[in-house]
Amino acid sequence: MTTDTKILEKKINKEYKTGNVKNAIELCQIGLQENPTNADLHLRLGDLYLAWHLDIYNSAQYIDEAITEYQRALESYIDSSEIYYKIGRAHFYKGDLDKAINYLDMAISKNEKFAKAYYLLAETYTKKARFLEASINAEKAIKCKPLSNSCAHFLLANLYDLTSARSFKKWLKAKGEYVLSLLTLPFDFQALENVARTVSYFKFFPILLKGFYMVHTKSVEDAIGIYIDAIEKAPGFVPLYCLLGDIYRSLGRFDDAITEYKMAIWLDSLNIQAYRHLCQAYEELGDYDSAVDIYEKLIQIMPNMPDVHSNLANILYVKGDIEGAISHFQTAVTLNPRKQWTSIINQTLGFVYQESKNDINAAITSYQSAYLLTPEDIDIYINLGSAFYDKEDYANALTVYRNALDLEPKNAKIHCNLGFLYWGKGDLDEAIKEYEMSIEYDPNYDIAYNNLGVIYLDDLGRVRNAIELFKKSIECNPNYALAHFNLARAITITGDKIEAAKLYQIAQDINKVTNEIDPQDIIDKINGLFE
């Protein structure tokens, strides 16, 4: 390094240390105008661009400029593990995780004891939810620098904690790594920098607290003003954009919310919270195509998040893409380790198979998988019994419902389903008994009243009893089209055609919303009244 270069380097360092990053960059650029092939200056300029990019008080993006400068330096230092590491780090912050992995692997190939590269590789794999590779590389980082790798210990603690619910050994490891992260903290410069950066964010706490208070005291416009002012002062502080987006979304200002979430993602392409909230905003807006696009981008970044697959599956189901919905539900079931959540997804998958694919066997398999996970969930019995009924496997349906009653003997819905089962088998006495028990345990159960009324009307010919039951069903649920329809049928038998016509008309109006009855059946009944 020449004397002039050393003098320039001192000036650059002075400007950087006093917080004048822009001036430091300009000095580097001046130096490169005089000596364009100076690899050290290109490397230094890359560092400055990256530092400016990460500065929360800067609103511009300089990650591509940093990468360009590093690559120019690499032309002179082709075997430099440090430069490969820096390019990988820049791609990490850019959100291009696959390129980050490639460059970090190159850095390690040049220096097999490069602890920083192993650690950043572990962080990158963590972002991609590839936790095994993350753990392996974190352990390698510690092996290279066992006494000064607080960051890697802390990352391992979090990785072990992810699976600690399933393993006491992992729980112990997580606690041990956390303790080691504290013990090695004073010797890890990067960890100390991370702590200092986190502490610096506390200056925003009063602003966040004030905004939170105003939101909850209905001074929403004032809260918006506070967050906008804070963003103007610190345009790179990503959480502010998400908070502002959340406020806009709560007000129904979805376009404004979407803009804020997109800004958060532009500043931090790996901001999972911003992606999630952006998807929710699109869903609430009814823009399902855009929601699907964002969910798919999120899956590209982190393919192993089960709830994202589940959310995408729900939207695809609403859009009518049944095969796509099933595929993502299956992925969610495969990925998720929590029994309760996986059981719910299995039940949802069973419903899709049963109602949309008419694949009863697949539905039964899904419900049974849910049962194995949470045998205490009464909804599984209801769904499984319904699937067996649709398959006309009445023996298994009966067994399932009886097992359910062992758990909840006073469950009105189970008794109602049993009533429907006995009714389908032609055992009217048992059906009536079950419907009456259902009504006893839930006096407002509209379906039980209606079904029992149909038995009295169509099977027993006891019209007066049926009329009382249909009226009770309507009293419990005035928007029950089928109960109005059945009451009209019963009233017709008594000879009051005018009243019957009114009831059919009510049923027809309600049915336009609820779609319980074939509309032609109602029309045929109305026409038949006056023939």
C-alpha cells in the first residue's frame, strides 16, 4: 500500500468513525478515479456501501453497489476467502439466500477454518428453515473459534429450542448453549455489535409506546402521524412500516397498508412478518390472486413453514383449486410437529376430500390421522362418523358416535347425528329418542327440531306435532330456509294455502343466501299450491 493510499485510508476511516458514511464513500470514489484497479479501495467501498445499506437512518438501497465493488476486488484477489464471505453476506442481506450459500461455501473452500463463514451459513440455512444444516454449520463455527463465538452458541440455543418440546435432551442443550452464549459474549466482537444495535433500537420505544397508546385510545390518526414522523427520521427502521401498515389495515385502508408492507419488504427482503401481513391485507381486500403470489414468494424463501402452506391451501380452496389446496394441506401436515395444529389440518383435509372430491376413503383416512393425534377432540368423531355415513358404513358410523358419547354423553350434536343415522336405517323409535335427547341437551338446536319434525310429518303423519317442531326450529333460527320450507309443507296439508305460499316465499328469499334447498323444489311447491 502506497503512502497516498494510506493517507486516503486514514481519511476514509475518520469520516466513517464520525458517522459520515456518505463522505467516506465519496473519498473512496475519488481514490478509484485516480486508481481504478485498486482492489483494496473497491473492497473498502463495498464495506461502506453495505454499512450504509444497513443504516436505519438511510432510506436508499446500496446492496447491489456493495456486491459490484466486492466482485471488482475479487478480480485481483481471486483466492480471497474474506471477499467470498463478504459477497455471500451481501447476498444474505439482499435476500438471495441460494447465492449467499454458494459464496459462503466458496469462502469455506478457500479457508476451512473460517468461523464467520460457517456462522453466516448457519444463519442462512435458518432463514430457509433448513434447521439440520443450520445446526451443523453453527457447530463448525464454534469448533473453529470455541471461546469467542457467542453468536453461534445463541443460534444453536434457538435451534435446539425449536424441537425442545419433543425432547428433554434438546431442552437441556438449548439451555446449555444459551449459557455459553452469555459466557463467550465479551470475546465475540460481532455479538457485541449485535447487542449494541439492539440496545440502540430502545430509543424508538417511547415512540412505539406512544403510538400503541393512541391506537388503543382511538386516537388513530395521531398514531399514524407519530409513525410517519418516526419513519422520516429513521427510514430504514423496518418495524415502523409494519406497525403503520397494521393501523391502515385496521381502518380498512388496504391500499395504504399494502404500500407500507411492500416498503418493509423492499428494505428487508427476508421480513417474514411483512410478507404475512401483506398476504392478510390482500385476503381481506378480496384480492386472492395477489395473496397467492405473495404466499408463493414466501414459500420460496422459507419452504418449510407449515402455517404458510395451510393459509395458501385455504385461499386455493376458496378459488376452486382443489388439487392445489390438497397438495399444500398435505405439505402442512408433513411439516408441522405440533399435534393439535396438525390434527386440525388433517380434519380440514378430510373435509375437502369429503365435500369437494367425493373421495370418502381419503376423507376417512385424514380423519383417522387426526384422531391418532388428538383422540380427545370431539369434532373428529363427528366428522369421521359423517364420512362413514356417506360411505353407507352404518356400523362404523354408529361405533364412532357411541365412542364420542363416552367422552361427552350430553353432546347435542352427537345425539342429533345419531338420530340422523337411525333415521337413515329406518329405526324411527331410536331416531326420535336421539333427537329428543339432542333437544334436551340443547333447547335451541334448530336442526334437531327440524329433523324430528320431518319424521313426524313424513313418516308418522302427525302433522300438528310436526308444525310445532318446525315453528320451534324457526324460533331458534329465523334464517333456516329448510325449516320454513318444511313448515309450508305441513301447513299445506291443513289446507291453508295462502299461509303456505307465504312460507315458501320466505324460504325462497332465505335460500338465495344460504343455498340449502334446490330452488326448483321451492318453485314446484308454490306452483303446486294453486293447480
